[in-house]
Amino acid sequence: MPRKYYLIIILFLFVLFQSFKQSIFEGFVKPENFPEPVYDVAQNPVTKESFELGRKLFYETALSRDNSISCGSCHVQSSAFTQHGHDVSHGIEDRLGSRNSPPIMNLAWNRSFFWDGGVFHLDLFSVSPITNPVEMDEKMENVLEKLRSKMEYREKFKTVYGSDGITGNQVFKALSSFMIMCISSNSKYDSVMRKTGARFTEAESRGYDIFSNNCSSCHKEPLFTDGSFRNNGLDNQFNPDTGRQAITLDPEDRFKFKVPSLRNLTYTVPYMHDGRFTKIDQVLDHYAAGVQDSHTLDPLLKKKGQPGIALTAGEKTDLKAFLKTLDDKYFITRRDLSEQ
């Protein structure tokens, strides 16, 4: 047989192997450069069936009162599972929320959820948007009734949980099985940290140094958030909101909001809890010259004279170059995370 045919056969077998490899469902796998997850995966193991059920529920409009919107309506994959173009969330009948939709991303490493930390466990996360009158405005008993009326769902729940009764707890665990698989860990930054051959450009390297010296205390690597709640000096005129204080009732938590991850900033615009900024430049300008002092302003931002982080024009340019390395194109295009 001519040599070229051997090469064609080898190439065919290689492609076939890669296709077979990609079709294997591995379940939840911690990225190499990530810490151990907070979510107890052992208590809710992710199987191919539970993941697919969770994905189906994530894009299921029956979770809303008038069957018009799903979780995926406010958490769009191409926008890193945020609601692109809206400063605050838009729910059923186009009702407006008061805060920007947070991304569904790396939630297995979260100890609390939402901008104010009002939910402390991922399995309880979905209750709020489903029942919130300005989001999905539905009652769980109605959701369960709608799901039980569909043979497809009864069969899927029986496969995963051994019963077609469909309970609220099963719905929430299935949704968690999907959401903890929404892992963003394939940016250029991750490749550099894993030493897989990628290198920062000079501008990105300078930006990384600027980030490490000024931002890393709150936006801790590799998740780029420490999960804490802080007052970052936004004025309260744009959208009055007391933040964490509404949950704890502690005056010391006034105007504190959860530190967001800096991953995928290109896709998650607008920024801040109220979506007031539409460009990264506005965010950097805020920290450089717009921080408002107050009793609960984060100590890291308190400075003599103008509080905040002093940044030159050149430093802002380099910092933006580094932040771009946190974009994960693979995450926003993964076929298994999209609506099937």
C-alpha cells in the first residue's frame, strides 16, 4: 500500500480518537490552577444525565409564570452568562430589577450568591429568580406541576433520581449540576499560569504587575474575586441601594457589594452592581479619580487626599491589556453549555 494511504488512515484514526475523547463525559473536574471547590460535589455528583437535565431546566421557560423566559434569558452564554446590554435585569413582562445580572461562572467556588450574598448555598440559588416578582414571578408548586405534566421530564428525573415524582430539591440539584459545570478556566492567563507555552506580551506583563500591586487583594487569583463584600466608593445617586446591609441589617455593611470576578470582562459589560459603567475605561477612571469617601469605604481605597487607586494613562492601558488575558472564548462558545 502506498505510503500516502497509511498517512490518511493514521490521520483518520487520530480524528476519530479525538472525537471519541471529546464525547466522554468526565463530570466535574477541577482546573489544574484552581483551588478546591466550596460546593460539595460528592453530595451531588455530576453525571451526564444530571448535567443534561440541569441544562434543559436552565433553558426551560416553564420556570416562569407565563412561560416566557428561562434562566438562560438573563444569563446568556455569549455574554459569559450575563444579560448583555441591560444595566439591570429584565424579567417577566420586561419588569426591571434593581441590579445587574451576575454571571453564571465558576459558582462551585462561591460561598455566597448575588450582589448582597443573600443566598449561601448553590442549591438554594435558583429559588430567588424563580419566585422573584420582577424576575420569573412563579411559585415552585406551579413549576413542579408543569414539569410533572411532561412525560419527557418525568422520564429524565426518574433516570437521574430514581423517581418521576419531581421535587423542588431535585430541580435545584439538577440546576446546580449544570451551573457548577459552567467553568471558565481557559483564558490566556490560565495558559500562562499552567506554563503551556503562552506568554504575556510586555504590555500584559506590566499590566499584571500593576494588577498584583493594586487590585489582587480583592480580586484574588485565580478566580479574580475573594468573595468578600466591600464598598468601592460608588456614589449612591445613580441607583440607591444599601447592598449587604439589607441582608445583615448591620450599618457597617451599608453600600457593600460582593466583589465580582474580573474574568471575561469583554463579554460581561455593563459593570458594577447597577450596571452604571459600559466601558472598562469608566471603571478605571472611577478607581483613579471617582471614589467617594464614606464611613464604610473599603480601607484599601482610603487614601489621603483623593481616595482610590492612582493610575496614570499608561498604567491604565497596560492594565487593560492584562485584563484582556482573562477572556475565555472557549467558555462562551462551549456547545455543551448552550441550549440544545
